[in-house]
Amino acid sequence: MAVVSSLLRRFNSPTIPSLCSLTSSSYHSFSTQCFTQRTASLSLPTEPPPVPKKIPFSVTTHGVTRQDPYRWMRNTNDAAFLDHLHRENSYAQAFMSDTETLRRNLISEMKTRIPAEIVTPPERWGQWLYRQYIPRGKEYPLLSRRLEEKAETNWLSVLDWNQIAEQFGYVHVGVCRVSPDHNYLAYTVDPKGNERFLLQIKDLRSGCLVPRLEVDGVVSLAWALDGINLFYTVVDEHQRPHRVVVTNVESDGGGDTVVFSESDSSFCVDITSTKDGKFVTINSNSRTSSEVYIVNAEKPLAGLRRARERVPGVQCFLEHHNGFFYILTNAHTDAASEWSGEGYYLSRCLVEEVESSEWQVVFCPDDDVVIQDMDMFNDYLVLFFSKNGSPMLCSIDMPMKANTKHMEDLNPWYFPLPADSCSVAPGSNHDFQSSVYRVVLSSPVIPDTIIDYDVSRRSFSVVHQEGRVIDDLDTSTPWYSADHSTDNNDRTSEGMPEWEELSDAYVCERQEVSSHDGVKVPLTILYSREAWKKSESPGMLIGYGAYGEALDKSWCTNRLSMLDRGWVIAFADVRGGGGGDFSWHKSGTGSLKLNSIQDFIYCANYLMDKGYVHRHHLAAIGYSAGALLPAAAMNMHPSLFQAAILKVPFVDVLNTLSDSNLPLTLLDHEEFGNPNIQTEFQSILGYSPYDNIRRDVCFPSMLVTASVGVWEGAKWVAKIRESTCHDCSRTVILKTNMSGGHFGEGGRYAQCEETAFDYAFLIKVMAYHNNR
């Protein structure tokens, strides 16, 4: 696992006016006609939607008084609130009752695309081979293994997600860590759907759990080299990982030792092991800063050393190789004085000199390169980076020399990638001695494909693609030239291995949209060559735009049901999310959050202006923090979208950020702003969706789903119904998973049912029917 991606990453300017006072110069005011009049064929429940009670409550901050009669919903154990949620679920089911046949058809389509059983190619780790396997008819995978030298033996179950689901009626496994000697499995499971994880340890020799070691509130895990001492982090009362404990799994009890505590509530603690297992790193991270402590994994109780004192805005991530720590950092030091970038560069130091004020610079990236992550092995280092916005990977032989001017001086091997842009994710890659590096490639039109790169031979093999297993196709002929001296944009299809991709049936376009300030926003547009009709097709626009996280555009077979019905599916990579440049995230945070919202609006307009979608048939979709985008956009321009789906939405932004008792609120101040500071309060008040709902205005039809943090969605729906057009508000429904986690965590078949519900809602409210 790459070092940066394995660590925890979740999240003073002039006053910004309210969203309602802002306009987009090109936004479409389609009609003042009521939405329900434009969708007169909608079948609505005979009973009106539920009306929750209102309890007067006001709060004054920085001289501004706000009324919040639905604040009582924060008490999720309130019997009246639970009754209200059940009534909302009943109303949602009544609203969707005429879509039962459509949903059955959608579910049937989606399930037929799912292989009866799924087996991933084994990955070698020491003398063992590990694989994941989903048995025929099962919802969830099993992790299994066998000794490599005993090919005739059966695969042994390491962890069965299906058994966990049977035990708790729900499954969400957080992390799994096999001990260095392969005798124990430590893992965390959320048994109640409240994102509070229980540590369990399984003796892989006997198959039994270690009974005394069920610890509540555990987040991350790391083994010491002896395979019996386990480090784990525990959360405080606000769900913040704040303490590191080490325990001996073979002791009779009483041996747990606290090795680190973080008192600063704006920092979370995460732990990981270096790839060679020789050190455990304790990483205390805020959204923008980090401080690293090091424990010798051979002496887990010998104390820890601090790598470098924390500095605001400075991050560092460590790996170890042959007596040196290799560090990705953005620290501006004398040694890196010639570098003026904002991202990471690679440095190193001797283990005994880690506390030195100066680390050796290995190299600083060129201006068009942004380093994102690294993965260390005995003979090479893998770097994840982007060049001119395109994802790339390369390997560099180890050991490497320091003080090189450019990465090219280290003779990197650039991993061949498909000519079409795609996402690249690392496989498990646990074996430090392996010369083969595994990645998973995916795109909207390319099913997930597992590639093994043999770094020693500089060749690759396509070993698996979703829906079929491919015989090892070992070729040294790349998809485009792998010569490190060759322009990596000069991609050719020569030597392209035989694999399935669906570009003949579906089109995936990547456009750039000029936003309100002229910044180009990437927009990915997906549609069927056969079913799409210019300026007539309906569509959905998906966005996220928070925490620097890239929007997931990987392959998803469920989408085919909408594409084949003529729908367009578009992905807006707005500011605040992941991008090739670290500034892309910063330019959509804090007082600049409106950039994210405006980017989303301009992408919506682009889809209509260019005829990708019908002017009255565009829907918006947002998940979690990404639901802020369509919610805020609807407040600004209520007629921009015909429909919206907000899943576990973050829409009561100002109230949530003002409540320091809620989990991780203080960390989110770095992402969205701190309402205790007046200028930042005004900024948040200007875009917070819950605080900017217009009165007596027609709003789009809406499906709001909720589970964790259920009050946000419930409050939003209640206020929409109270404030906006009475007729339109009848097409706003709230559907609550009373037992699931943040996204339900359903199995592969259950996810079909949830997706079919979402799609059926969109088809219904769009009043768009294909003869399928």
C-alpha cells in the first residue's frame, strides 16, 4: 500500500455575499412554471408528506441571529424523531410505488451483469498466496490464502465478510492487517453502522478469535516485527483518533501500554508500518499539517522519536530503505531552496539523523509534475505522480543517490498505461521483496483491469479484468512508448493487449469548462452512441469537490442501465477536490468554497448549452460533503436542475461546523472555515445550503438519503417543505437506512437495489420514458 494513501486524510478573506444574491452569467432560467406542472404525469401519494414538529430555537453569532426550529432533530434517540423518519420512509415508498416494475427491471439488468462468482488473481506475500473470492450467490468477499509451495491444498479462509454480516446484520470492515509471521489477522469491524469500529484479532492457525482483545473505538493498526505486539489507535469522545496503544496478543492481559497521545483536537493520529516492517510511524495529522514519530518495530516498547516538529501547512510521509528514511514533504528548507512548488519533493536522511534540521534533497519535481505518493520495495521505489494533469507511475532503482537535479537523472521506468486516460490505484503489494508491482486500472468505459508490472524486466502482464480472467499475457511491448526519454503523451496502440473496453458502444469525452473566473474545469461526459440524442437526452451531473479527494469515475456496470436508456452521465471535477495540482484543492476551500459551487453550475450550463442534455432534463447528484454542491446550486438557481439526489448530505454546514461536540468538526475548520472567526462565519453563512433556502420558490424534485448524521438530511427536507412551493415540495422524499453506515455498506446485490431505487426516482420525475 502506498504510504500517503494509507494515512488518514478527511479535511481570511473578505465577506462573501449570500448565494441568493449571486448569479451565473450564463445560467438558464427555464421557466417560472411550477415543476409539478411541467411533470403533470407524476403519480403522487394521496396523503401529504410528513410534517415534523417545530421547537423554537435561536442562536446569535457575531451579531447575526438565526432561527432553527428543527435543531431538536440532532437528538437521534428522540422517539418523535424516529417516528418522523419512519413516516418519511413510508411517504417515500408511497411516492415510488408506481415504479416497482421499473425497479424490478433495473435490478434484473444490474444483477445479470454481475458474475456469479468472482476470484481475484493471487498475490504473493512471503511464502503465502492471498486472494479475494466472492462465492456464487454471496453478497460479500472472503479473504483466503494457501502456501505457495502446496498448490494441491485448499484455500484457507482468513476473513469472511459474509459471516460478519450474518453476525451483526450489517458489515463494514475498516482495516485488516496480517502479522509479519502470518500467524494473526488484526481487523476492525463496525457492528452497528455508527462508524465506531471494534478491534478483533484472529489466530490464523486455530481460526479462533483472541477473546480478550475486542477493543472498541479502534481506527488504525500496525504490527511490530515480532508478530505478537500490535499497535492500534483509539478515538476520544468525539470520534477523533487521539491515542496509540501497544498490546501483546499472546499475554493474559494487563499488558496494554499507551505510547502516544495527541492533545491538540485539530489533529488525528494514524499509524502505519514502513514497507520493510522495521519501523512503525505514528502520524499526527490535521488537514494540512503532519508530525511524524518513529518506533523501532524490533523494540516496540523502547520509546519513540520525533522526525520533525510540526509546522503549519507542512506535511511529511516516511518510508525506510537500507538505513535511510525517504520522505515525501512540502517543507521549504535551505536544502530545497531552489524549489518553489507547492507539492511534495523527495528527500532522505540516515535513520540516526532523522531529527536533523536538514534532510538531503533527492530531487524536486519539474513544474509540470506533481508527486502524489510513493511505495517502497527492496530493489525499487514506485512514484505516483501527475504530469500536465495526467496520472502516471514510474519505478526508480534502489538505492538511489541524493542531490540529483531531475527525476530523469535517476533513470526511471515509466509504467505503460492505456492511451485513454484512466484512474490508477495500487494493489495490496505487501511483499517488500517482490519485483512485481500490481495496480488496478479503470475508466468509465474500461472495466477494472489488474496489471502486474515486472520492474526487474521492465515488462507487464494483464492478469485480470472484471468479468473475465486473462491468461498471463507477458509483453515487453508497451501500449505507448515506455522509453523514459520519450514524450509520454505520444501514446500508440501498438502492442495493445487484448482486453475488453466499451468505447465502441459508449462515448467518454473529456471537456474543459470555463468557470465564472475563467478557470478551466475538467468535465467527463459519458453516453451511449446508439441511445443518446442531442439536445433531447436526460442526464445527471455528479460532483464532490472536497478534501482534495478525486471524484470516482471508475467502471460501474450499473450505469449501463441508464446509458442504454439514453441518459448522459457527467462528472465535474470542481475545485476543492483532487486535481493534478495541489492548488486545485486549496482554491475550493474556506472562503474560496464558492468556486466549487460555481464550477458545478457552469458545468451544468455547459451540458445544456452544448446539447448533451435536454434543457429541462438535467439532474444533480452529490454524496456526503459533495451534496453541498447541488444543494447550494439549487438555492442559487432553483430551476437549473429538474431533479437532485443528495446522499447522506452535508447541508447544515454552519450549524455542524459550530458544534465542537460533533466528530471531527475541528478538523473540518481547515476545509470549510471556522465559524468562530467572524469573516469565516460570514463566508460559510453565504453558502450553507440549510441557511439559504428561498421562500415560496419552486425547487426540483429531490431524493435525500440518510444514515449516519441523519439529522442533516431530515432538517433539510423539513425546511424545504416548509419554505418552498407547496406542490413542488411533495416531490421531495427522504429515505433513511435505519441500520446502515455512511453509505449503507451493502453487498453487491443490495447495492443493485439501492441504485435501482435512485435511477427509478430520476426516470419518474424526469417524466422521460424510453420504450425499453
